[in-house]
Amino acid sequence: MTVTWTATPSSAHLERQIITGMIVSDRVLRILGLSYKPQYMAAESSREIARWCLTYQEKYGKAPKSDIQILFEAHKRNGLSPESAQLIGQALSSLSQEFERAEFFNEQLAIDTAINYFRERALTLLRDDLTFHLEGGNLSAANASVAEFYAPAGHISLGFEPFSDMDGMRESFEDRSSLFSLPGTLGKMIGPFERECLVMVVGKYKGAKSFTCQYIAQQAFFSGLNVAWFDFELGERRLRRRFAQGLCAMPLKHLKNNQLLIPVWDCSLNQSGECYKPVRSCQITLLNDKKKPKFKDAPFGYKPCTSCKEGSTETWLEERPYSVLEWGTAWRKAQAVIGSVVGARIRIQSWPKFSAGVKDMKATLSSWRYLENFTPDLIVVDQPDDMFMEGHGDTRHKIDELWKHLAAIPQELHCCLVAPSQAGGKDAQERSRLRVSDVAEDSRKLGHVDMSIRIDQTETDTLAQRAIFSVGVGRDDEATGERVMALQALSLGQAVLDSKAL
């Protein structure tokens, strides 16, 4: 008996993702080819495209990628019915954005999705076969269907020869887990953000943790990655404005004293007047009795200097003209950026504090995936300690469980998850430099993260619009002691303008 399905909306979205993987990824096509049967696909167009991909792989040893269009045109000229040509043409056209983002394609998630879908279809076939035979009283045929049943398995392998498989050798040396890196010195210190990793951003109260997470999300988006943002703090309207502010680097309101001050690099020898080089930008001393004055009290005519690198890293402020951000400006900038990021998307879900938890996040991610064809490469959860926490016991144990569940999400979806945590305790708030264990509520959180990024900021740093970044917990648990100073302009939504090693 042969069962014919009609593709449902959910199966259509799943098959779309499976077909995309078979077209753009050598690895996905190779692994799925071991389990695939045409009857696993509900849509005729999916079966036809899968057949083309597998035939192409058998001949050329790789996925067709952009050649899929050539295959389509060839089959149109050689017997493909007009109805099938129209359906397949529509399917390939709808996949155009995925082709453009092929380098960021989530291969492991596509494989897991396909194998689960194939298993579901195999069981559905078996069920319908058994129903048909049992209702007809044909026990022998029913037993034969059970005996012949084959459940697709993701771990099927035919083995490999390490010294004669050039493609396999090359792939084994490729870093498939790296997604993107932050620019500049800060990015070099932190290293690449990777799939299947949980990253914690630790800072003091009002220590720019959310702005830093937004900076990370924005850099991922600019790198062509899909970003999911779950908010438990700001609300939809404030989030829209905050993201527009970060994109345009413009203030949302008129600033104090109608003055925009931007931090810039300077030299300690320039500030103290101890530099006598002719390249020095000015001959005016900034410090008064070795103390740095406020910007409004600075000597007239003083200019910061970066002509050489002999003095220690110092900063100063410069006044700049500004305009308050308006929605039209934000919209035009957003459209320009969307046109340059090759199909990357940011989706945001905002909940009131303590009204939603991990289950709600997972349900939302599933909905986005199946209904919106959106699968994130990076997930940001802002502020996880304000999430609804299930279970019993005191808050500390609930928070520990929450971070365990957060750590599972990037492993399940083969993405990266970034979440902030406040530095805990009054002594941590007053300390000039945070310790590794300085996290709110329960330091066991650190046992669940792959990396923690610390933000140190004294009162002087805050006034100077700068912060000190370091890596607390690293992937290899090796504390390098590296520290990086970053210039900030939070009034413009900018957590990092530039960075230098200390």
C-alpha cells in the first residue's frame, strides 16, 4: 500500500527547512541521504527537489547550492509538468534568502529536524499500513509491515577513510561552531561567539549590561546572523526606541545642559604636561594638583592627544553637535541596514516581569520556526532573573535550575545564548574590580555558562564614559588576566565605541 499525504502548514515549513539543508550543505545532504525515502516528504515539489539534490551528490559528491537553479531549468525543458514547475519554482523562489545566508546555515539543527520528521513520517506510514491491513483482515501483511519497519536514525554511518577523503579532511579543520566576533581589541580578548554556548554578561547595578547585550546582538545582526531577543524588563515601546537609538547612534531626548559629550582617547603625559614632543596636540596642562577636573572646569584650549603611544591609556571628553532621534530617521536607517545584511533578522518578544518562563520562550521559538521560518543563531535573554521560575524551594535553587535550563537551549538549537547577570552583594557593588564569583543570588550559575564577560566600572569610569571588560570564566577555565578599556556613549545607545588593551 502507498500512502499519499497532503502537506499541512507545519509539515510544509519543516520540509522547507529540510530541502534548504539538502541544497546548501554538503554535510546535511550526505547524512540525510543515508535515511531518506521519497515517501517521507508530503509535498511533491519537496520530493522532486530532494531527488535532484541526491542525484547531483551522487555525480559530483557535493550539494548543488546555486546549481539548483540550473537543475530546475534543465528539468523544465525535459518533461517537468507545468503544474510541478510552478510549484517548484515558487518553492525555490521562497528559499532565496536562505541561499544568501548559506555560510551561517545551522547544519546540525537541520539534520536533527529532518531525522525527527522522517521518523514521524515513517511511523505514520506504518500506522496507516496497519490500519489498512487490519481492517481488511490481512494479518500476514500487517505482520510484514511491522517486520519491514525502519526508523530513520541520525547516527547511521558507513565509516570513513581519513587519508583519502579530501573533503572530510578539510571539513574537520573548519571551525563550524564560530558565529561572529566583536570588532577591535575587545573582540580579540573575548574571542568568537560560538554555537552551543551560554555566555553571561556580569556587571554592577545600572552597569550597562543590557546595552552590552544589545551591542552584541547588533554586531551579530550586522554579521548576517538571525537574532532572537527575549525581554523581561523594558517593554515593547522602550525596546523599539532603544534598538533604534543603538542603530542610529542618536539620543532619544534632549541631553542635560543641551550638551553631548563623547569620550575620546588621550595620553597621560599630555594631561600632566610632561610631554615635550613637537607632535603634541597642545601645550596646555589638564591636571590640577594631579587631579583631573570636570569637563566644564577644564583649561580653555586643552586638546586630547594620540600622536604617539608612550603615555598610558587615558581618556577625555569632547563636545559634539547632536539631533534628537525621530522615527522617520530611524526607519530610513533601518531599511538601509536591512538591505545590507543579506536576509538576517531580529525578532523580539517582550513579557512583563515574572510572567513568562523557559517553557514560554521555547514555545515562542518553535512558533517562530514553523510559522515565520525564523531560526536564531544568537538568543539574548534580558534579564533572566526576572523570569517566572517553576518548581519549589527558595529563590537561589530556582535560579540555579533556571540557568540549567537556559544552558540547554543553545545545545538543543545549536545556537549561542547571551544573558546578563547582576553582580551580587553590597561589597560587589562597592568593589572597583569584580571577582569571578560576584554574581547575584547564586554563584552556581557560573557552573552552567561557557564564558562570562565582566564589566568593571568605578564612579570615575562612569563619569568618564568608559568601562573595563575582562573574561571571568573562559571556555578552557584559564584566567588570562587580560583587561580591555572601552569607550561608551550610552546616551547614544553605544556600549562600545572603541577599545584598547590595558
